[in-house]
Amino acid sequence: MRLMRLFAVALAASWCFMAPVVAKDGSPIYTYETQFHPKLAKNGMVVSRDKYASEAGLEILKEGGNAVDAAVATLFSLAVTLPQAGNIGGGGFMMIYLKDQDKTIALDYREIAPKAAFRDMYLNKDGSVDNNRVRFTLKGSGVPGTVMGLTEALSKYGTLPLKQVMAPAIRLAEQGFPMTWSLNETLKEYKDRLQADPAAKKYFYKADGSVYAPGEIFRQPVLAKTLKTIAEKGADGFYKGWVADALVKTMEEGGGLITHEDLNTYKTFTRKPIIGTYRGYKIATMPPPSSGGVNLIEMLNVLENWPMKSYGLNSAAYIHRLVETMKYAYADRSKFLGDPAFYDVPVKELTSKKYAKSIYNLIDPNKATPSSKIGPAKKLPYESHETTQTSVMDKYGNMVSNTYTLNYSYGNGHAVMGAGFLLNNEMDDFSAKPGVPNGFGLLGGQANSVEAGKRPLSSMTPTFIFKPNGEPYIATGSPGGSTIITTVLQVVLNTIDFGYNPAAAVSVPRVHHQWYPDRIYMEPGLSVDTRRILVGMGHHVKINSEDSWDQVLGEAQTLMRGPNHIIMGAADPRRPGAYAAGF
Ligand code: DON
């Protein structure tokens, strides 16, 4: 897997070459040009992490479905063909833009902490955090929201019946599909963890414990039965009846917390999207319990104060401003963001241009400020006032941007015996103890402490961009834990500041800083000269190549509405198997 990712990055880097460009004032600047072209379509396009799933969405578009119909078909299919992240046992966020009403909806189907959860539930007697308990046992699972979210999106905003939209997923599970290289690789990589769970071992491996080879037909009849029940009964097919019984039995036998009451009372939220602007473009993105939207707008507001384009993409001057801004946003994240039902998140203040200006004023354009000198805002201005990304556009101008997840690849590695699907370990997105980093190195405090019925803070940032004239323009988003927000940020900059098409915008190398640890994570492909200048300014630089979650920074499946309403789409080249399907 590691090798594959590195290969993907090298490939991404080789697609780009440096071309000198002269700035308005005559000074030479450098930008990336790309030889890589996006896929084009007139009637609709789906881009997701998996070819079978994108084609499932395309099938529904061809049957006359709209973007929501196609998104739901793709997302149920990903639960079959990309079980490392596609899911019915997890949760996520779906942004929907309805062209005829010019309306953006932010659907929150994030997992919630079961009723039996409590603040110190992941602490050992000595007060240390038991990472194994929260990440790899059934106690780490939040109440899944995906089935409620997808069925609700379809019934409110789709046009086709659930049975029709779920048919491709059921077919893929029942009749099987040729094992993909990517799934084969990760099933090998995660073999020890998955085979320690009898249900996961049974559903994802051959009887002798070996992995299906690429190209061999991989069938999931038990999952097919679960999906058929959902197709017939809607959300009740999952939250009530035999599937719910199987899930609760798995919990009872394995020490998990989720009960029938938790399943019966699970609710989605239709939230007001976070709206911001960047150089006249409107950005609509995900509100809390995601931190992504607030942090994205906060960073864009700061960056708008500089002529970012004139520095040249990924020059030292450019990256310096980017990462200094990231430090302030992630520091604020650690203190002010959590589930709005439990904590009063100061959204207006954090996303105000005035507050951004105060951050801008603190940033030295020539010198890095150590993270230890940066903290969450002391005073905010008073204003009266392994996850996966799927993007879809249809010929009507509707858009969907969906990010959903089990948290880690294959969640906590436990499957529901008798129902064939994996469970999330989303409880690790809570701050188990103030000051102790979670699995993505993120810090948090009271705003994101564990509480029954609460949604853990997320970084998932499904996002739309609208042109200054209001026309729908871009649908994007990314997986990658803490690196999601900075990935989406760079797609916004690459498209708006540099005018890149989606293929170029997603393939150029990215950087990431999250306040702590105090270092710039840098993808291979950035110049050694740039790195040297940044180190000279006081930055600590780490080239991604060693750890597992941060080898590549995100994976931004992106669609753009181009000239004459042509839909342009590109699968991010960083991970294998991603695919844009359109017609
Ligand atoms: O909601 C979140 O922010 C995390 N659970 C996302 C995890 C993730 O992106 C892992 N994938 N690469």
C-alpha cells in the first residue's frame, strides 16, 4: 500500500513540470503546468474512489436520475466495492445543491456517541488514554448514520425509487465483482486486524484465510441480503428488524455500547451551510459538527489579504503564508469546535473577515512563528451579527459533494456477524482527554469531549464553489483525517487563484500544517530550493514518506462546470482505483 501511494505521488509529480512565467511587474515567477486533462461530459458525471461505484452512479444518471440519485447509488456501491471506507456502518456529510431552487443543503448524518458513552470512557486507571479501546474495539463505534442519511437524501431530493437506485450495489454484492488491485492490497495490509474478528474474516477472505487475487470474483451474499432489506424497507431495514438485531448482538457479545434504543433514536440534521467568499467566488461548505467548513473559510479569509497568485504556486513565499495561516486555524479548531448541540461554536466570529484580518496582522511575511507561540484566539471579535469523497454533477446544474467514513481504513476492523458490514471507530474523533492527540494528531478540549448522544468533531469538508455570477462551478472534498481541510483549501486556491482545471488542481503537490506537531508536511515533488528557503525562515519540514496516514495529503475527487456547461472531472491520482465516469 505504501509503495502504491508513493508511486501515485511520483506519478502525480511527473505529470507536472515547472514553466517560468513573468509576473505583471516583470519578475519571473514559476507555476505548475500540467499535461493531464480532465474527463469531459455533457449530461452528468460521478467521481469516486472506485470505478465500479462511479459506474453505478453513471448507470443511474443514464436511467434519468439526478445528481442525488446517482450519488446515493454510488455511495451504496462503495459500501460493497470499497469496504475500507465506503460504508453502511459509518457516517458522513452530504452537501446538495439544487439548481432550480438555487439552494444548498448540508445534510449531517454523522455518527453519534451511544447513550452509554461518558467523558472518561477511554481513560486507563492511571489517566492515560487507551488508544486500543477507542480505535480497535467495538467500544469505539458511534451509532451509524449512513443509511439514514442516504435514504433521506434520496426521498427528499432524489427522483427515483430506492430499489432502483440500490440495484447496482445489490448486484455488485450478490453477483460479485472482479477483485480490484487496491482492495486486494489493503486486505493483505490489514489482514491481522481483520482476521482477528471472526465476522470480518468470514466476509472479506476466502475460507482458508487467503485474499482474493486481483480479477477473481469477490461476492458478498450476506451484505447483499442486508442491502435488499434496506432497499425494501428504507432506513427501517437497518435501524429496526433483523439487521438491527444482528448489530446489537455483535455489540453485546463484543463489549460494544450500541443498543436498540440508540438505533431507534438516531437522527440526521439538515444544517445551514457555512457560506464564505474568496475573491468574489462564493464558497458553500459543511458547518459543525465538522470543523472543516469553519476552518476553510477562516483560512481563505486570511489568505485573501495577500496576492497569492503573484507568489507562484508552491513557492516559498506562497507556502509560508499558507502554513502560517493553517497554524492559527488548527489552533482555533482545538478550542472552539465541537457538536453545536453541546457547545456554542462561535461560527460567525471565526468566519468573519475582521477576525481573519487580525490573524493576517500577526503573520510575519518573512519568518515562521513557532506553534508554541500560537494558540487559539483569546478573544474573538463580537459580531452582531481511510473516508472517501464522491462528487456528482448532472445536466440540470445540480451538484452533490459527499464525504463519508468509517474513520480508519476498515473502521475498527469489526464486522456485524450475520449482516456482512464493517463498523466505524469514529469515537476516536472525540478528544478522549484534553491535550492528548487523537489518531490524526489533533488536539481538543471540552468542546469535543465524549458525551452521550454527541457527534464527534470531524474534519470532513464537502464543498461547493459558485462563480461570482452565482453559477455552480465546483464540487470537491477529500478524505485524509486532519489533512482534509488543507487539501480542500488548496483545491480552492488552485482553481480560483491559478485557474486550473480539476485534473491540474488535484494533482499538483500539496502541503499541510496542523499547528501541532510544528512541521510542514510536504508531498514529494516540491523543489529542494523551496524547502531550503522555508527552513531558512524557521520552518520544520517533513517530506511525506514514512508514516502511514500522511504519505499523501488527501484525495480530492473534484468536478467543475466548465465553459458551455461542460462537466469536467478528475480522479485524484494519489490512490489507485479512483475514477470519473460521465456521459
Ligand atoms: O471525520 C473525520 O474527520 C475523520 N473521521 C476522517 C477520517 C479520514 O479521513 C481517514 N481517511 N483517510
